[in-house]
Amino acid sequence: MTVEPPSPPESQPEPPVSDTSGPGLRIPVAAPGRAAGERTAPAASSQDESADVASVYRSVGGQPFFDDLAGRFYDRVRNDPTLLALYPDQQQLGPATRRLSMFLAQYWGGPGTYSEERGHPRLRMRHAPYRIDSGARDHWLDAMLDALDHTMGALDRQRLGLSEEDAATLDEGFRSYFRMAADHLVNADG
Ligand code: HEM
């Protein structure tokens, strides 16, 4: 399994948080009749390799994974006064959960519903109205990584055909993405 870490923001014309699809983190999905996470054979060529991988979106079971992650994240926002203060309109927390879920699903290889409904992500621009200093970033990241722990912990690896190693690779891919993306969205000192 290969994990290609996302490029640093400055090396891309569009920052990673604004991309419509995610980095090349690809996880094998067990074909019918094959043991979970087992590869056919050492790939003879990179083409064989890519025939045996699927997008992260499919690997984690699709939209329900991202709905669960965004839902758990916003549960934490509701209980974190520092984060909650950034959301002046509490009525928006439900719609905000859906926007985050759609965005993450799209970024990691799912349907393009976010862009169809909202246009190009341009997350730096969309976050400009909010004062995001390093403290706010840390709260955001703590809430997200905690939500991720629960969502990953609840994954039915057997049903999805994911080995423990596959799940660890996915987990690390998500974590490094969120760390990088959150750093990238800091727009104020402090
Ligand atoms: C660094 C700390 C961050 C803070 C304090 C923050 C805060 C916010 C706030 C206040 C909103 C408005 C709620 C809404 O109406 O949707 C928002 C929207 C959003 N955030 Fe963040 N955010 C942070 C990082 C991130 C990161 C790292 C991502 C992606 C990985 C992200 C993805 C989004 C998305 C997709 C939206 C909805 C954009 C739209 O379509 O309007 N945010 N964020």
C-alpha cells in the first residue's frame, strides 16, 4: 500500500484544502473471495497495482463514514466555547455539518456534491470572515482528531475488507491531511 503525502501548500497553485479531490492515498480493497486486505501478488507493474486499489472514499465505506466524522466533529464544536464562539448563528450548525461532510467526501474521492452545491471549495477565502489564530486551530484540530479516533474506531474493518495495517494507513493519511489543512487556514496572529 502506498501513501503519498499531500504536497505542501506552497508547491501547488491551489492550496490542498481548496482542491476538489484528495491526495494519492490509495488503499487496497479486497476482491470477492480474497482475504481482507490481501493483495493479489506483489504487483508486476504499476498498472496491476492501480487495478487493485480504490479511492479512500470507497475504502472507508462511502458517505456514512464522512457523515459520522462531521457529525462527531460538530458535537465537539457544540461543547467547545472557543469554537462555538466562531459560529455566530447556531442555527447553521446542522447545515455546516453537511457542508463539511460533503467537502471531505469529495476531497477523498467521493461524489462532487459539495462543488455542485457550493462551487469551488476555496476554503481559505471561505474562512476569511472568521478569526482563526493558532489557538482556534488547535481547538479545531483537537476536536477533529478526537472525532476521527471515534469514527475510525467504529469502522467495520471486516465488512470493508481492511486489514489493521490498511486502517492505520488511512488513519495516518487523514491525520496528516487535517494537520496540514488546519495550519493552512490560520489567518490571524495569536
Ligand atoms: C483551522 C481551524 C478552523 C476553524 C476555526 C474553522 C471554522 C469554520 C467556520 C466558522 C465555518 C463556517 C461554518 C459554515 O457555515 O459552514 C467553517 C466552514 C467550513 N470549514 Fe472550517 N474551520 C477550520 C478548519 C477547517 C479545515 C481544516 C477544513 C477542511 C479540512 C474546513 C472545512 C470547512 C468547510 C468545508 C466549510 C464550509 C464551507 C462552505 O461551503 O461554506 N475547515 N469553518
